[in-house]
Amino acid sequence: MKKILKGLFVVSLLVLFSATADAAGMIKDYHAYRIKNQNIRTVVPVVDNILSREVEVKKLAGNAYYATYDDGHYYMKFYPALHDTDVYIVTDEEYDKDDNDVTQFFKSQNYTFETLEDKEAYKEYKFDFIDYARSGALDGLFTLPDGLKPLKKGMSKINDKLSKGNEKTSAIPYSEDTDPIDLTCIDSQEFYNTDADVTVTVNEYRLKNKENKYVHAFEYIVKNNSNNDIKVEKVYSERLAALKDITTSTFVDMDRLDVADTLAVPLAVATGGLSFGFTVANNVRLAMVVKEATRFSHSLPENYDLKANSVMRILCLKFKDDPQPLQFTVNKNGQTYQFTY
């Protein structure tokens, strides 16, 4: 019986691939590099300066660029990789990965670079591109449509109804978290407010589970540099991701949907539902997501007493498509100060 099922599964995949081969062939290559020892905030201005002179190049949001040369189309996006910078490229033309315009640019700037070997980063960048391309923003560079969009919308609505009133998805009160963070830090910035004499370090992390497609984890380390106590009256953001948002988004994007979503057609239809037997149970995956995301889903602090020369830590989740800063209102010696990072 197992051999029969396996045979049907393979045959279904072959049919599926043959039916979509022409469309998938529109994109010739996905590739990524890592520029070593160059932070993204030093690389992007150089790229902007050079590409601003190219009429074929269009600057997109989020350190991304889109170019059309004759019949070829190129998408390129720069990502922070802490002290390094990642460059993700998609094209519908075949090109030499070792010797092309991008590698020549690296060499002209004396950048040390390598092919990206970080699989988690590579998967994230590819998802970002597919999601963006499906919006229709890249005229001429085609990717397959989201064949599961109706299913995702329907399941999302159901999960929204189920999560309403559920205490597990409600806001969790703020509490000090001092445990180490076992995640990949992809970016770090330090800010200083002279009036309050406060240093704020903002660290951005890549999560390990499926919610990483939609959100990143952030750590704010707030240090009171003065010899006087400070009251952090309020910390606020226009938009943060709550646990409810994470569970809803991830519930409709488990492994059984991942495969079909990558191929852009309902795999369950092509396989007669057999693909459902080859995945991790939803409740197990969702439990993994909740366990990881809960730590970063606490409410923001209010009226927190930050002692002289001490540190407080704030953990939160931000949507990747719209990462909003935190706004601080602090009181020092009866004087109120506000700053945003």
C-alpha cells in the first residue's frame, strides 16, 4: 500500500511540474551573495549613488531595485546581516554567478564577498520576492500566481473568529526578560538621547519558525546613563504584531500549504490529498510558533522605574512589511522627554 501511495505521489508531482514548467522557466535564476564586513548602511548609499545614474533602474522600497535591460529583467534587494550585507538577485536571464555586473561592482569597491550559504536567510529572501512579485509590482518579471489565495483567506477568517475572546491570544503584561536570545541577530543600531541621557540599542532577530515570513523579533535595550532615576511613563508603537496576528498568519501557512504555495497551484488537488500525509501536524507546528512568539508578544511597559545607571529590556514583534519604531515618554527630575527609535 505504501508503495502505491508513494507512486501516486511521485506521478502527481511529475504532472504538476510538467504543467507549470513553462511558467516556472520564466525566471532563470535566484542567487544571493554576502558582502563581508560591510554594514548595509554603508553599502546602500554607494549603490544609490551609482544606480541613480542608470535610467533603466528603478528604486523600490526597502533597499530594493528593479532594472530592465533589453528583454532582461533584474530584481535586487539588500538585506542587513549584522556586520555584513546580503544581496538577493532574481533574473529572467541566465548569467555567470562568478562574473557579472554585481560581482564587478563588489570588486570595484574592494568588497570581500561570497555566495550566500545561510539557508534560512535564503528562504526568507525568496519568500519576500515571491510575495512582492505576486502583487504585480514587477512588470515584466513573472512568477506564478498564488493558487492557494482563496483557501488562505477562508482559513484566516475562520481562525480570526476562533481566536476572538481566546485568553491565549490576548495581550500579556510586560515583565522583565533577562534570558539570552538564541536567534540570529541580523541588525543592530544604537541611539542616544542627550536630553534624557538615555542610550537605546535596537537589535533585530530572525525567528526560527514560519512566523518569520511575516515578522521579525526586536530587542530594545534602554540604558539610563545618568545618576538620577528615570520613570519610563509610556512606550508606544503605531503597529506591532500581537500573538493573535502571528497564530492567524501562520495557521494558514503550514507545511502542507508551503509546498503548494511555492509551486503556486493547489498541490492537494493534484495529489488527491496525499500531500496531507507527508507533513507535520498543524497543532504541533502552531505550538512551536506560539512558544517562540509568546516571549516577544508582551505588552509594552508603562510607569517603569529605571534606576540610575541601570538597564531595561523590551522585546516585541514587528511586521516586516511595515516595521514601526517605538515611541518613548520618560520623566527625569520632573521634566518630560519624548524620543522615537
